[in-house]
Amino acid sequence: MVRKGKVLGFGNPLKATLPLSIRTGVWASLVSSVMLIGIGVFWVVLPGASEGAFAIEADTAAAEKFARIAAIFKAVGDVLPAVFVLIALYRLQFRLVGYFQLATIILVVLIDILTWRAFVPDPSIRYILMHVPFAIPMAIAAFCFLIPHNSYNEQ
């Protein structure tokens, strides 16, 4: 990307010269990305957890194969938004990171809550609320990046 005759590369998103709201958003984005990548690794390492979530008995080879396939899709769905956020952060595209965080809240967290509510037999409020820790840093980051302030992107 070229702007005013110079090539922009990767930057340090934790520069002390950035506004406090941007630095707070960067830290919240890093926390949410680590959490999403961690849950993606969890699905790949323990594919049987997806069987347990949907109350499928793992007594057949078909059930185990389904669990592995479901775990891969769940892992990709959780890791990709985190990767996009990290790439946008290091390109210093803070507003884009805010939009990615909003999209992740809607497409990953809310859809996962609705899926749990619809398909898990006898879901309790505890299982629904366990998604909130993932949404909190995303909401903080989106708020910090999308509120009006002296934008670093416009300098």
C-alpha cells in the first residue's frame, strides 16, 4: 500500500504515541485473538468435546469421524477472525479491526449462542453465559476503535 510516496509496512500497534483508546483497543484485540485461537486449538486437540456438546455417543466410528469434521470447522471458524484481526492490527488499520471485532461478535459469538440454545439438549443459562468472556474483549476493542477520536489512520 502506498501513501504520499512512501510504502507502508507493518507497524507497532502498541506505540506510546497512540491515543489511550487505541492502545486499550489493541490490548483487548490481542486478548480476544489469543482466546479465539486457544478455543480453536481446543477443538482440534479434543474433537470429542463437540460430541459431548451435542450429546452424541462416541461409540461408533461414524460418530468419531463426525466429531473430527465438526471440530475442524469449529476451529477454522474461531481462528480465522483472530488472524484477520492480528493482520489488521499490524497494518495499523484500527477502524478495520473494530469492524472485524463487531463481525466476530455477531458471526461467531452470537451464532454460537444460538446454536447452543437450539441443538444442545437441556441447555442451561450457564452454558449460554460461558460465551460472555469471549465477547467482552471484542466489545471493548470495537468500542475503542470505532468511537470518534483523533484517528491515527488519518495522520
